[in-house]
Amino acid sequence: MIEIDRYFKHRLAKLGYDDDMDVRYSLSYSQGDGMAFYGKIDTHAPLIERFKAHLESGQATVYKRLKTRRSIESLNRYIEILVEWSTAVVVISPTGNGRYHGPNSMNVETEALLGEELIDLAEDDNYDVGDRPAVISSITQGEPLWDSYLEWLREDGSAISHALEREGYNILDAMVSEPRVVWEKTTPQYSVVVELQGDEDALDSWDSEIAIDTLCEFAAEKGACYWLNAKVECLETGVQLAQTTLGGIHTTKSLQDANGRDNGYLADLVYEAIKDAKAKVCQHSAIAA
């Protein structure tokens, strides 16, 4: 579903991941369902800010918060060294046969030079590294933090996978459903039936920002989109005399609780259906005469 793809990428970008991540998921209410994302991370600044917040969480004293900030400074310096001498790209790649996508299918790794290889490069007199002792000190201090950062990325990816799977289901529940009757009226000659069904294409033509805001509401279980279909049928002949449809109706209720009465849509739709049916009856009567 294109709306879920759009929502997942929006959420990942908000969380600091690259906006071109490859999003994979299955949301069919079966055992193999899940959500995962893959790709390269080559811009770390937004994620480092979240990693910093993670390290600072629960630290009540000024000293501990200051220590964390110094650690982040050391990590940023270490990343600068990786960018200059090697690579700081982190790759999230799929594991297994690719049939399952979820928290356990994301492998976080880096191709950067680490440990003794990086120290050896810093100690090589053939390379101008500036203040050599300071660079070696930065590597020594930064590498444990880099390892902690990678481990946090693994945990973060798993947590995001679980959260977005749940939010994806919420969006589906707000936009996809089987039709159900929400209103009907029968006379000796005619019947009028109104059905309500989730409208999974409702946001296609909406402004992008409004559509994203709406998807965020759906993910938080705040509202739904649906369409109404009104049919007028002649009971004697079984002929459908008229049908009117209205889609893209946005409600603050859940799809299960929606009744089509938002802003008078149901009344207007029934009126139009009956008007069309009367016009058709009059037309056939004139032809018969």
C-alpha cells in the first residue's frame, strides 16, 4: 500500500535515517508479518543527537551529563577521522533468505577501518596526520563509543521495526475494510441501501503535507477514511435504479464506529441517489408513453 510506504519513510526520516531507505513489510495479520528497513547511513549527525539523548536519559547529575557530552564530542571526532581516512558508512542489510522482514532481519555493520588498522595508519610516518598523539588519542577514546553507537543502532532499528509494524496495522485499520450497511430504508416499491467501506486510495490526490499529517493521525488511532455508496433498487423488478458514491470522507472516529453521518454526507448522498432514481423512473415512463 503506497500510503504505508510513504508513512514509513517519513517516520524514518524524522528519526534521523536517510530518506531513501528500502522499506520492506508484510501486514497481512499472519505469523510471518513484520517491518524492516535497509540501506546506507552516511550522515550520522541526526542519529548522533538521538544517541546522545539515549546516553543522557536517566542521568540526573550535571557531571554525568557533561561526561556524556564529552563522549559525544569524542565520537564525532572519531567519525571525522573515519570519514577522512576510511569510511564511516554504516550498512543495514537483510539477513537470511529475504522472505521475512522484521526486527531480526536487519544486520548492522560497517566497512570502516577499526582497531589496530586505524592506529597503524595514524602511526605511519608516510601520512601527514597533523598532531599524531592527539589523533591516536582520539582513536583510542572514540572506538569504544563507535562500538556502543553501532549497538544502539541495532537496538534502535529493532524498536523502530516493532513500532512501525504496529502503526502500519493502525493505518490499514483506518483505510481498509469490507463494505457494511450503515443505513437502509424500504418502501413497498423501493429500497435504499447505503454501504460504508474504508477508502485506501483517499489520500492519493491530497496535498502531501496534509496526507502525511492524516496518516500520522491514523497511525495513532485517531480517525479513518472511507467512502459511501448509496443504491436505489426497485423491489418488484430487482433493477437498480440509481447509485451514487462519495469517497475520501475523513472522520475522527474509527472505521468500525463510523456511520457516514459526518457533516451530513449520508443525507446528501441518499438525496442524490433518490433524485437520480426518480429521474430514471420519469425517463422510462415518458418512453413508455
